Amino acid sequence: MKRNKSTDIDPDPMRTLSVLLLLVLASCAANEPIANNMSFADSLSSYRLFKEPMFALAPNDSIVCYELSSTLFTDYAEKQRLIKLPPGASMHANGDGLPDFPEGTLIAKTFYYGEPPSRRIVETRLLIKHAEKWNAAVYQWNREQTAAILLTGGAVVEIASHHASGKIRYQIPAAKDCSGCHRNGDQLMPIGPKLGNMNRTIMQAGVSVNQLEALHRQGYLSGTLQPVSQLPDYNDTSRNITERGRAYLEMNCAHCHQPGGWAGHKQLDLRYKTAIKETGILLNRSQIMSRMALPGDAHMPKTGTTLLHAEGVELIRRYVDSLH
């Protein structure tokens, strides 16, 4: 029997349009901003993260200051990373991923340029775990560097810098933008302080120590530390190009490009431990490069950067060129 080609086409175009519309709406709904379940203080000083004067960024006693092997690029800003745990509580080791944080944990990241006395502190972002849910807020530092005030709508701050012809128009994200990077399904989650990324050597009182072992000795981290792998430092030229390239994608792209992330539907899974054949990198290498190298709205990552990361673009170019 000869096949009627007309049967290959949906006879009801409105039905087809409805299905497409539902798919679009479902995708949009999945990426709606995630609301907080608590209120934040109007001033950052309420959380007593720093000794006075605040602009010295000297953490108060019992505040954990931690470092990462590989970091997120944010227009060449430096960052200070802190964790404030409830009295008597600790993080519990859970493999090389995020530790189990106790209720009431506060994670802070402060963005700044330069060093004292000319250091310019721009913003501090908070994540607080309340009622088993992570909540996000952004605080903008004033020009006098004496206070940081809760910000909801985002802001643009001009920063003098030797990058970008001497000036950076730094974009502080709106509170609603936090879920763009920190989304995991319908929840917010921390990104950086995975144990594999904290498993590195740091200087403590002038002595080289393993950061995880130091946190364990001090009582801030409980549970077994073995086995915990180590995320490479993508700036470490002694590591091979695959390790460096995958580490860069892990920290700058994978928070969105993974199952449950904002761009989880894009068929890219850029987590460091995902097998290369399952990442989508091999099929999308040219697109990855073009989106990283293009300025403006097409640029990736979409949040937190206004400048091209020249060193990062070159690293990923070398990495994708090495793939066969």
C-alpha cells in the first residue's frame, strides 16, 4: 500500500503549536528565580563576619576562611571566602562533593580589587541555610568602605583597573539572579566549597598544611577525609591540558551546564568527573569556543562577567584543539 505523505504532517497545526508552547513554558518555569524562605538583615555588619574596621576584612574569631584550587572568573576580581558555622557545629565530609552543612550555616564571598590601602571592596554575597533550604542575598559596599547594604535590584560600579582600557563596569547581580548559577533543581546550592576543590595546600601561621586536615583538626570538619579527590588548579601549568581545561569548565560553566542546572536542558554536562563522551564537549566544541569568545549578551558565562577572560579563552581553545 502506498504511503500517504500527508500523514507525516500533524493535521492539527494548533495542537502542534500548543505542544511547543507548553514545552517553552515548562522550560521557563523550571528557570524561574527561586524565592528565599527567610529575610536578610539590611546591613552586612549584622552578621558579625569581620572585626572592626570592616574594610580590613579580618574575619572574626571562629569564622572559617577557606581557599579553592580552581575559582570562578569574575572580571578579574579577587575574592575572600568565609564560612560561619553555628556554635559547636561542624561540616560533615561527604566524599569529594559538598560537605553536609548544618542548619544555620552562612557562606560569604566578598569581591574586591587591589590591596590595602587602595583596595576597593565591591560586594559580598551570602548563602544562609535556613529550614533546610539555602537562601541568597547580595550586599553592596559603599564608596567609603565603611558599610555594605542589602541590594535587591543589582547595580553597576565603575572600577579603575589595568584591564579593559583602565576601567571595568562591574555588574553586581540582582538577588533574583543568584538562582541562575546556584540552581540545582528547585533549590539553591553552594558551588565552590566542594571538598575536592578545598583539598589543597594552604599557608597557616607560616606553615604549609593541607586545608582539609587543618579544618578537621580545628573541629570545623567532621567525618572521614578519605577518599577525597582533588580538583586541579587550572592555572597550574604543570598539569596537563585536559585536567586544566576540564577544571576550568567545572568552575566556570558546570554550575549551569549539568543536570538540574539552569542550562541542564542544553545537552552539555561540564562537570569535571563526567566522562568526556557524556559531556557533549566533543559535539559542541566550536559552540563552546564561540560563546566564550563573543562579547555582549551572547557571551558565556552570562552572569558575573562583562569582560572576556583572555587567559580562560586561550586555555579552552588549547583544550578543545587537543580533542580528537
